[in-house]
Amino acid sequence: MATDPDLPVVTVAELGVLVGEGVRALFPDDLWVEGQVSNLHLARSGHTYFDLVEPNDEPGKAPAALFGVTLWKGNMPGIERTLAEAGGLALEDDLVVRMRADLRFYAPRGRLQLNMTDIDPAFTLGRLADERERLLRSLAEEGLLERNAGLQLPVPPLRIGLVTSVGSAAHADFCTELERSGIGFTILERDARVQGEGSALDVAEGLRVVATHRPDLIALVRGGGSAADLATFDAEVVARTIVALDVPVFTGIGHEIDRSVADEVAHSAFKTPTACAVAIVASVRGVLDDLLALRASIVVQSQRALASASGRQDDLAVRLLRSADTVLSRQGERLDMATGRLARSTIVVLGRHGDQLTALAARLRALDPAAILARGWSITRRVGGDLVRSAADVHSGDALETRLADGTVTSTVD
């Protein structure tokens, strides 16, 4: 195809110069640009590079717009000082900023870039506060602010889920307080990033994972920090995770002034990790104190019952002795009367039997063989003892003995 003689022909370098001059003509002075920090990194040279993006309204979609930003190392101390003095802010990913920069075309890379020179921390703090208030209003309208607070806390809470940066001072303070109590707590730990890029998602995931192990409560703790450091706990994903759990959540986030959104939706919120642990220990000790008081009450009531029973027993024993004396006395009188009647009846019976014995004796005497012999009768026996009752009982030559009243006569049958 033939070259159109009317079109200009330039080299890449010449085009770069032309674009650069055009950009400087359009933007001769610095300007304030608002956006969200992304892909922040510090180069070996000491310069800091990041992208300033306009997030897409649809999650997961590419940014609606993006400009590369260069923060020269000479400007970095001033930026850091400004952020620190404004409330401990720090330049980091996901931070929404309003920065001052000049727009230039960087020919070697063929791209437009912003050279950052200053920052407006009030804008960042305002955006954080506005987002926090918007989220709180939304949760209130949905009736979710008090949902976790309405959950029943198990009594006593001994199985504790803990979501924090394991190994941090907050982690050590919390665990030390529980161990110092001497109570047999079981701690289910989940390590989580508590600041920086992706920390909100990590904390939310940690809460969900710990909840699956059915603790009595979950403690979400971290140490103190700047407003930006604590922005994780204002994140919507963290707040909505807490309100969706069926486990009470205690927060112990190291702030002294403002409450985070996580504090607002939690069951109970405390200023520090140590204060959170102290509250958990106190709740268990309260149960133990109630049990000890109940035990003491049972002992007192038992002692009273035993004393009352002992008194009733003594009274019953006295009454029983009195009753026994009365009964024995009555029975003694009855026995004396029965003894008298028995003695009298015995005499009468013995008299009757004596008369009967006398009659029997007289009859026996009348039947005595000696008496019969005395009346002239005799008894004859054969020698050997057989009684002779008939003449047929003897034969000639038999020897006989005849007993008479006054002796015995021996004879021979002829």
C-alpha cells in the first residue's frame, strides 16, 4: 500500500515527545486524584509503585479505570509522616486515597503515569467513616445488629474458639489470662491475618472454620493499631459473617476510642484482648461461685434437717420410753391377775384330781391279790409258774404251789 503523503511520519521517540508535550499542555499543574491503592510494592531503588484504580461495581470484574503511580523515595518520608500524624494511617493495598500528583507520559514504557507528591488523609478517614456508617445503617435496617447478642451463652463457657494472629502479643495476652485463671479451658485456635490486603476475608473464613467445631463462644482479638490497621474489623464481610454465626462472638480489639463494626454486631465487645479474656474467666467464676453458694446452702439445709430430725428422734425416744413403761405396767398388772387366776384354778384342779386319785387308789386296793387272799381265796400254780385255772390244767404227778394269805403250800397231784 502506498504511503499517504498527507499523513505525518514520526518515530516512536518523536511520538513520545509529542504525547508528553500534549499531556503537559493539558495538565500543566498538579491535580488531586481519588482512587483505591492496588498492587503496592517497594522497589530496591527505594521508589514505591502501585496502581490507582476505580473499582468495578461488579465483584470480580476488572477495574473501571487504572493509572500507574510512582512515589519517588524522596517524597516517601513526607507522605508517611502525613499519614501517621493523621491517625496512624499507612499506604497499603485497598486503601482509598485522594493524592496529589502530576500526570506525565513515560515514553520508555509508553504509558501515562502519576507521580505522587502529597496525600489528603482527611479524605481517607472520611471515606472509612462513611463506609462504616453506611454498613451500620444497613445492618440496623436488616435487624442484624443485635442478632449475635441475642444468642444464649452456654454456662459455663469452657470451650473457646480463638481467631487471631497466632504468635502475636494479642494472642499471648489472651491465652496467658485464661491459663492464669487455673480453669480448664479448651482453646480452638485459628491463625488469621488481622490487617492488610485480604485480611478481612481471612478473618471471616477463620470465624466460619472455628464455628464448625462447636465452641461455647468465639473470641476475635488483636492488639492496638491505627484506624487503617483496624479497618479489617469494619469490613462488611467480617460483620456479616459474625451475624450469620449461631455461636456468641466476643471481640477484644485494641482500640480505646471508636468501636469497630465487628464490636457493634458481636455478642460482647471489650477494649483489649486481655479484657476479653478477663470477662470470659469472670463468667466462668460466676458459675463456680453460684455452685459453691448452692453447695453451702445445701450443707446448711442438710445440717438443719439433721438437727430437726435429731430433735424429733429424741422426742420420739422419750415418748417411746414413756409409752413402753405404761404398756409394761399394764401388762404387768394383767400378768399378776393372770397369775392369781392360774394359781387359784390350779388348786381347784389339783383338788379335783386328788379326789380322783383317792378313788382310784381305793379301787386298786380292792383289787389287790393280797386282799383277795385275805378273804380266804388261794392261788395255785404249777411248779414253773403257770396259773392253774381248771382241773384240766394239771396231771397226776404234777408239782403244785398254792399261795395262801399266810404262806405257801406245796403239793403233788395223785
